[in-house]
Amino acid sequence: MDSQARGTLEMTAAMMISGTIGWFVLYAGQPVLDVVFWRCVIGAPVLLAVCAALGLLRGSLTPRLLVFAALGGVAIVLNWLLLFAAYSRASIAIATAVYNTQPFILVGLGALFLGERLTLTKLMWLGVAFAGMLLIVQAKPNAGYLGSDYLGGILLALGAAFFYALAALVAKKLKGTPPQLIALIQVGVGSLMLAPFANLAQPPADAASWGALLALGVVHTGLVYILLYGAIQKLPTHLTGALSFIYPVVAILVDYLAFDHRLQASQLAGIAAILLAAAGMTLGWSLGKADVQADAEQASD
């Protein structure tokens, strides 16, 4: 098996596993803060072992790395808290779709703080995503909907997307740093950050909850990071971006199969618009030569 084929399998597996995370979060039956805390605590030894095996702990930990990785860690932990809280309010499918607005938030942050240009094509895809958001927001959950706060869940998912984009912006300052090491620092920060607030006096008492938490720490954190970063090293950027959309598709299927959450036509249209726009932004799609020419002229100004 050649390197690209292996990378494709690794990326596909990572995205399929990631798509099931919402089910494990809800099945754990624990407060969101405790779920994120145990994910960090359980995932940290797995990532520590990986970093040690790859020799990443020798001479790599500089003060600059620790500061920026810690800042990114705070953003990632807030991202997990908000996204996991959105699942029980707006459903896994809706929260995941809204969460995929992160490329547009990253573009906005890049324009504000890094001086990156907003091209016409990017603005076009932003408009498509915004239209999708409007379709989702105006939808009224059907009778089978079990969430507690539909609009609140959407806002939480948007907040999660913002903090993920913020973490990605910080990661730009760590270019060339092994991503496994960054992930280790992030879960370490998460463990310390949430320890004062976690309900350690009354940890989960049943095997099912511990099984879900172990899966989140070992599989969804440790294994997924290993597969994901292994794939990124083997695949071209466009293929990595294309395969990343397996994640929301699997999440939507999991929501339907596990919780029988049936989406309305407007919700499906909104999800499709957001995912199409995110794919267009990530993969650099354009609707025509005029857009390409306009972008080129704007970039040359």
C-alpha cells in the first residue's frame, strides 16, 4: 500500500470516529464540564506515550511553544465545552453543521489580525453559509425533537466554532511544531484548567459512563490525533480537506440512527448550504472564471 492510500485510510478512519463523538458525549450521562475534564485526563497519557515514542519530548519544549500551545489549549477546551453542550440542546446533527462555519470565522479572524484579504469568492461562500444558517435558525423542531433549547444550542455551536478558529489562529504561530506535542500540551492545559470545577467528589459510578469516557479519551482523543496527523503528513491539502467532510456526514447519520432525530426540509437545506460553502472555502472552489479573475485582481491590489 502506497503512502497516499494509507493516509486516505487513516484520514477516513479519523473522521468516521470523530463523527460518533456526540453519541459518546450524550451516552456518558455526565455534566459537560466533567466529560471534557475526563477526556483531557484520559487522553493525556495516551498522547504522552505517543510523543515519547516519537522522541518529541527532547529539546522541543521552549517557553514560546508552551505559551502559545497553552493559549491554544484554553481555546480548544472552551470549544469542546460549548460544542458538547450544544448536542443536548440543538441535536448532534444541527450542532455539527453549525460548527462547520469555523472556516469562515477563521477567515474573518485572519482578516482582522493577520491582514489577510477577503476575496470575492470567500465572500460568496460566506453568503451561502449565512443563508444556510438562516434556514436552520428559522426552523421549528418537529415533534420528535428532544432538545432543551434549540436556538441556545445553535449559539453554543457558533461559539464552539469561534474558539476552534481562535485555536487554529494561535496554531499559525507554532508552524513546524509537531502537532502531537501541541495536542499533548492542550489536553494537559485542559486537565489543569477544569480540575477545580470538575465533580471529583462524585465521579461516575456506572461502567457505561466510564466506558464512554474512556472511549472519548483513548479513542476520540488519543487514537484520532494519531490517525489524523499521520494522514496529514501523507496527503495533499485538497484531499485532506475533502475527506474532512466525512465527519459531519457521519455525525448526522449517528443522530438519526441513535436518536431517531429526523430533520425538516429547511434544516436539511441549511445543513447542505453550510457544508457546501465550507467545502468551497476549504477546497478553493469558484463558481466561474469571473470570480477567479476578480480574486486575482483583488489580490494584486
